[in-house]
Amino acid sequence: SASLLAQGLHGLASPRLQMALAAGVAVGAAALSGIALGTSCNAQLSRLEPIQLPRDDEEVEEIHARARGSGQVPKRQPAVMEEPEFPIGWQGFSMEEARAHTDERQSLAMKKTPLDVLAELQRGNARFWTGRATRPELSAFERRGLISKQFPSVAVLGCSDSRVPIEIVFDQGLGDIFVIRVAGNCLDTSTMASLQYAVHHLKVKVAVVMGHEACGAVKAAQLPSEKLEQEPSELEQALKGIKAGLNIQALQHIQDTRAHDREAVTTNVKRQVERLARDKGIMSKVRQQELMVVGAFYEISSGIVDFFHEVSGPAPAPAANGAAPSTEPGFRRMPSQGVKSRYEPSQ
């Protein structure tokens, strides 16, 4: 080492020479240490660079050249920023452009049939339960266009249960669904009025009544009336309203817990659909094929939504002799694709 070398020279030279030699040895040792450190850093750099975040080819070549100690470092070209590609209709910054874009989207939405809209709901739910949801969110530009209007294609009467977020279940975005949520997804003055507004003023193409697995309101409604009367008056009336639409005696014969739960919830949904089918204004839209009313059941455990009890299309044609329409299976219309059953109102 430098200290041992200095000790060896102690008896061979004058003090001034000894100091000069010691300084030279120290400088030489520092230089050797610097070379070793630089070599070590280059070696470490050459090992680390391949696992860094992806770089452009020129930068990688430059790093490798420096690591090899090569004197020829490639000359890099200045980076050129590429223009981002946006879908047609997203450009623009003024309020006028935002409104024009929104008008274009509304025009396309109004051209869809109830079957088209139902199919979009089914595809959205399939994306959700298969883990491929797109979570569509509008840009700031598109949100500005929604300030002055809304044009949802679907109205959903669902439960207020926190586990049943309607837009997420159907993988829809802002302005796509007119949502009404209330415990037990039941019709009353406010929920019926909301659906009437959606049908007559927003011109929705599909009205859905959706229940769900493990609905607490439907379960509570099956308790004895004495128990319900212990609740606050408003809650008591709501639960008794659900209870009135259930066949409690038939439900008592279903032993399987999940089957019992599903049957109770779907029965409640059917009663609400049938109430909508008694509304003349709504049925007028249905008969003109501008609207479809359908029930749905959301299974929390799987994420799947099943559709059933569809009300759609013109009224069945009467028999030739003026009698009531035939109820034979061969004369019944089939439900739409992806829907399990139909319901034909008497009117």
C-alpha cells in the first residue's frame, strides 16, 4: 500500500524527498482507485440497462457504447413528439363545438331500436362479469356537451343496495342510463313519475326493472305482519307493499335458500313490470314499438344479469271470428334474444 511504500523509503532519502515521493504515491493510488471505480460503474451499468424501462434504439446504443468504453458514441437525433390520435368527434374546445358533437351523438342514439339498446346492455354486462369492462368515461370536452341536454337510451328502476351500481353492472358511462334506485326496486308515486318522465320526455327505448340476489327489502317483506308493524311507518308501508305482491304460501314450499331468494326477488320484479304494463301512456309507446319493458335479475355472486318478463311489440291480433287471441303455445310470440320469457298484458 501507499503507507508501506512510504515507510520503505524513509531511510533512503532526505525529508523533502520523502514528502515528494509520498505525495506522488498518494496521487497514483487515488488515480488507480478512480479507474477501478469507473470500471465497476460501467460494468454495473451494462448489467442494469437491459432491465430499465424501454428506451428508443438510439439511446440504448449510446448507453452500450459508453459501457464498453468506446470512443465512438452514436449521434442522437432530436426527439420528435407525435401528435396523439383521438377518435373523430373529440376535437374542439368551444362550447359550440361541444354541443355540435353532442347533437351528433344524440342523433345516432335516437336511430337505435329497443332491440339494439337491449343488446348493448347485454354486451355491457357480459364485459362486466367476464372482467373486461371498459369503464367508459367521457372526456372533458364531451362532458361539456352534456351540460345542456341528456339523451339516455335506457331507464332502470333498481334497488338502492350499495352492491348494485347500475352503470358499472352494465359497463355504461355518463349520460347512458337514466337510473332510479329505491329499496326493493318498487313502484310508487315518485318512481312511477320518474319512469314516465324518462319514457315521454327523454324518449328512452328500454325500461328495465331490476332486482338482485340477497335483496334485504324483499327478505324483510316476508316477515310476519306483526314484525313489520314494529318498523317506522314509512318503512312499514314500503315493506307491506312488496309483501302484497309475493305469494308467501308458495315461497314457503321452496326449501333451497338460493332458489327461495331468487323466486321471491323475481316475483317482485314481475309485479312491478305488470304495474308498468297497466300504464296507458307507457303501453302506447310499447305498442308503437318505440319502447320495451323488461324485468331483470342481477346475481351478485357471478355478476350476471338475466332478463325476463318482456313486454314489447304490438298487441296480439284477435282471432278471425272476433274472439280473444289464442293462448295456445304455438300462437305465443317468442321473447327477444337473451330474454327468458314474455308477458302479454290483457289490454
